[in-house]
Amino acid sequence: MSDKIRIGLAGLGTVGATVAARLLQGAVPRAELVAVSARDAKKDRGVDLSTVDFVATPLDLASHDEVDVVVELIGGENGIALELVEAALEKGKPVVTANKAMLAKHAARLSDLSVGGDVPLAFEAAVAGGIPVIKTVREGLAGNDIHRLCGILNGTCNYILSQMAAAGLSFEEALKEAQEKGFAEADPSLDVSGMDAGQKLAILSALAFGVAPDMDNISVTGIEAITAADIAFAAEFDSVIRLVGLAERSGNGVYHSVEPVLVKKAHPLAQVVNELNAVSISAVPLGGVMLQGPGAGGGATASAVLADISDIASGFGRPLFDSTVAAMTESASSNAPAREFYIRLALADQPGSMAKATQILAENGVSIEEVVQRSSEAGDSHLPVVFITHQAESAALETALAALEQQSEICNAVLALPVFAEED
Ligand code: HSE
């Protein structure tokens, strides 16, 4: 038997083809690629696979006599990816995966399969692409008490928001570019809806706080409603818009959110552009650390997969989590912290509409810090208006927004974004 671990790789997309090429070049000395599966065996992927066994279906990798470790790069929360991972773990074969959707959805089952048999299930590539954040939380911060974790966890959204601001691209143009560059999911609605970032946050929170992954405990808002006007208004407030995931101890639980927020240009997260991701972690006794790097794309994700393969080859593999999901806390807090908000709306260009809007905010205890009103273009019946509020409770803000939306004769296109606090 070879002294190298023998890899069976399922999925030869952007990431899989890079992993295959690097393994064949000997990038991980203690691992060799012996078998692959992909939908189209004949497709030219720029890598010579003539020396490896091209199996008929992904499940063949789990039962393959010469495969010691299965690498799952098919994607999708259910279906063949899940079947393959379950089959491999059941046979005692370690698994490496980049599949955050599957991990977030089936954490309990996969954790049982992995912990029960003590079979490693490695997933560095599932969160923040090439940034070694899983290793950092598990190993680099062992012995710390993490109380807050936040960051930019979706390269596609960050690319879109960056390019809308820097190159004046429309949302659709920027999304198309992100897809062409291989950053987006097969279904890009998972990116722009914030779900992809939510799945990554759920996994990080399980590691950092021991909270069982549960997407129902994460308040998720995507970037679909952000307009070029919002990007321009944000710039007037010396800010940019970023999709930020946050997990923070709050009372007896952990508060989780993924949402677009205004970030001051001087804040480190504002410097994180295009497909870059960043994760900022606050912990005792460490203080704070921020990791930044490419969060999407073939090379970045392949880098994390190769690192996991190297760990397993060196005997460093670990189960999915250090305890079963059943043993984790389910306590998630729904209490959003009080924050300042950016409120954008279109107000009818007629006497009293501004007074009515500010009255509604006042009645709900939402205090205004700044107002910007644009003059109308010829023929416009409504004027764009933005309020920046003082700190407000989310519940008060939501009541005020609902009341504004009811004033449809004077006000429409209402959107509120939290302002990321300077000290965050
Ligand atoms: N589609 C993901 C992103 C990349 O845009 O961040 C893989 O997680």
C-alpha cells in the first residue's frame, strides 16, 4: 500500500479542477489523486486526468477500494453531495468538503457520523474561501472566550457592492462579472439573498460559541434592494455599503444577523473590496484579530481544500465539531442591539410630506441626526430623502417603517440599513 493518502475527488468545476491540477503536480506530498467523478468525463478542464480513474458516479468514490479520503466539491445542501459524504463517513473514510449549505442544513447528522466514528470531516473551504478562519477559531484561538465575530462572508455580494461604487456598474452588470469570474454559487440568488453568508455564519458560530447551526436563528437580509442611489448617498455620509455577518453574545444567547450596513470609509471593513472576505474576532484574553483574503473563486477555495487534505494526510484531521450538535446550545437571541440607521425613502413633493415623515419617526421614538433631500428632476412627483437616525431599537424602527409604508400617498420606496458602529 502507498504511504500517501489516496484521494477521490467529486466535482471538477472551477475549484475541483484547480484541486486536481495541484494534487497531480504533487502540491501535497503525502496525498495522491487516484479517482475523480464529474458529470462530463470528456470536457477539457485544462488538466490531464489520464492517470486517474474516472468513475461513473460520485458514490463510486465512497466504495472505491483505492480511495482513502473523499473530497466533495459538488455542492448543494441535499442530493448526491449529501449521499456521497454520508456514504464515505459511514465507511470510515475522511471527507473534505467546501459545501456550507450541506453543513448548515445537516450539521446534526453529519456531526454524529463524524464524531461517532471519529472520522474527520474537514471544511475549511466552506467559510470565507482561502482565509484560514476555521483553523484560526479552532486552533489559533483555543483557550479564548470569543464574544463577537463579524465580517464580510460573501465575495459575490462584496464584488457587486464594490463595483457599483467604484465603476458605476449596475447591480446586474456587477453580478454578471462576479459570475464570470467564478465567485458566485451555481444559483446566485443564494449569494445576493444573504443565504450563503448566513450558512457560513452558522458554521462559524457553531465553532466559536457552540450554538447548533440553525438558519432560522439568523436574521438574513440580502442586497437586492440596494440601488445606485443608496451607494451614492452612502458616499455622501463618507461610507460604503457592505453585507456584514455578525454573531455576538447577547444576554443568555448569541445574536446572529446578515445584512447590508453602512460602514464608514475609515473602518477596516470598508477597505475590503471585490471578492475579498474578512472576519473580525473579538475574544478574551486575545483582544481582537481581523483576517482578510480572497473569499471566493477557484484558487482561493482550492487553497483551503488542499490545506484540509494536507492536514488529513498528516494525521491532523478532526471531526465536524468537537461535540455532537445535540450537545450544543440552541439558545439564540433575537435581540438586535440598538443602532443608528440610514433610512431612504421617496417623499411626495408637496407641503407637509416631510413633516408627516418626521412626525412618524418622532412618534416611535426614532430621533433624526442628519437629513439629505435631493431636488426633483423635471416631472418627478417624489423627492429622494435620506435620514440618519440616532441610536434606535430595531422594534421601534420597524414600527416606524411600517407606519411610513402605510402613508403610500406621500411616501414610497422605504429602505432602512443599520449603520455599523465605529467601535465594531
Ligand atoms: N459564492 C461564494 C461567494 C463563494 O461569493 O462568497 C464560495 O463560498
